[in-house]
Amino acid sequence: MPKQLKHILVIRLSAMGDVAMTVPVLRAFSQKHPEVKVTVLTRAFFAPFFRDLKNITVFPAEVKGKHKGVLGLYKLYKALKRLEIDAVADMHNVLRSNILKVFFTGKRFIQIDKGRAEKKALISGENFEQLKTTHQRYVDVLEALGFRLDLSNPTFPNKSTLNKKLQTLVGTDSKKIIGIAPFAAHEGKMYPLDLMKEVISMLSKEYKVVLFGGGTKEVAILNDFEEGLEGVKSLAGKLSLDEELDVISNLEIMVSMDSGNAHIAAMLGVKVVTIWGVTHPFSGFAPFNQPSDYALLSNRDQYPEIPTSIYGNKYPEDYKEALGSISPKEIIEKIRDII
């Protein structure tokens, strides 16, 4: 470890899944280098992600408020400067962090290599192979600062004790709890809701099923699922992020799209079954420490252009149907195999 670095700033402003992916890396870092203080620059909403990490503090960035624009970022820099930061690990590498880099002139400022060329080759079909994971790219940033790090033997927090409110919502019987997060930012990443309802219905006969989502539309859909199926509970719109983390830590398995909930569950050491549509794990965004066969993939014989994009926002019109090539039975069997 470089002796002069006693306090580093880690920048990762968004999105939810990307911020969650920093957690296993920073947990390993705090265990390997407990003498180093870490300040994480991110949205205040994400602060609960880091609640159990030693020597790690969250500094909230208000990029839509007082830290908006170049002047706002200068105010942010001035506030960060008072913390006596020795070096910066930029795990975001966007315009905002590049502006901060200018202000931090004279400090070591290492930025993530997002592998844009390799990712472009992947979605173009030029090279269909596993790319470096995002977790490893985060590690690379810290190692460039001189900190050795190994993710091969990770540890995770203990299951949270559920308070009375959560016990009332989830129940206290001995049935294993399956979490399902059926939504994603783009339609090409989201399993058809009629098929997902079949999955939920079949699982609810054997397990307790809790549903995760957010936003008025998602809350309404999940409430409808809950009303029609015994043994199913929607938590959408009912919990704080802290409370959601408590529940997720008690899951037997999380079933998620290629979305933030997969990474939240993985950072807590929960088994995650991911369902992939027009994106693909080869891009490096698979959840942390999960066996490759926990990822259920759309049929590339039928949809050979997968992955059509890295984030799932671009795809041919008929590729909206790609996720339908994964049957509810296949999802159920995978869950039973794991349990």
C-alpha cells in the first residue's frame, strides 16, 4: 500500500446497480486496508448500501441541486477538499467526474476504463466472448492507486433482523422466501408480465414470494399480482431502502432481470437468478459472485444479434419477444435446483 494515501475518494454517482456493484469491492478493500479511510461520492439515496462497511463514509452529491453545473461542481470540490483527500478513484468516468478531475489537479486521479471498444465489438458481433467484469474494472482503479485487492474469497454481512413492521409484511412462518423483481429500465430486458405471473403463481404454492418494484405503475401491477395469489406479498412502495435491504438479506433467492435488484441482492450474499433478454452477461454486468448457470439467457439461435446493446436500450422491434424464449418452467426448475 502506498504510505502517503490515507484517505481516498471513490466516485460513483449512479445508477443503482452500478453503485451496488461497488459494495463488494469496497468491502474487500476495507478488510484488506483497514487503515485507509474511504469517502464515497454518490447520491444520498444510495447511502444505505454502505451501512455495514468499516472506514467508509458517504458524501452525498446533489447533482440536481446545489452541485448542479460547473459552478455547483466547484462548490462540491471545495467541500471535498476540506476532507483532506489524498487521491481519487473515479469509478464513473463521466462529464461530472471529468470536471472534478480538473479541480483536483495535483492529486492522483485514476479513472475507470469502461472498455468501450471491447463492448462495441461485443454488440456488433465482431467478438462474442466474456469481457472483464465491472467489479474487476473497479478493482483495477484501486490497484492503479497502489492497493492490491482480491475478490476471490468474498465475505458478506449477516442476515438482518426484521423489525415488527417487516415481520408483519413478510410473515414469520418457516417457508423459504423468494424475492422477485420483474421490472427493468427497458422493455427488451423485462420478462413478459403474463409469463412472470405464471412463475409467481407456481412458486407461491411452495414458497413465500415477495415482490419488489417502484413507481406508481409498477406498484399497481404488483398489487394486482398480490391480490390474485395467496402467499404473495408486494413490498413495492411500502419500504425505505434500508428496510428493503433488510428483507432482501433474508431471501433464499432473488429472481431479477438484468437490473439493479440483482446487484443489491448479490452484494448482500444472496443467491441471484437473473433473466437476460437483449443484453448478455458477457458485457461484464452479471451480479457479483454468482455461478454462470444462475443466468437464464434468451435463445441466441432465434435471436442471434443478442446482445443488441450494453444497456438494453437498443434492439430490433421483434427482439422485444426474445425473453419469451425462456419458459416459466425453466425458471421454476432453476430455482428448485438451487434451493
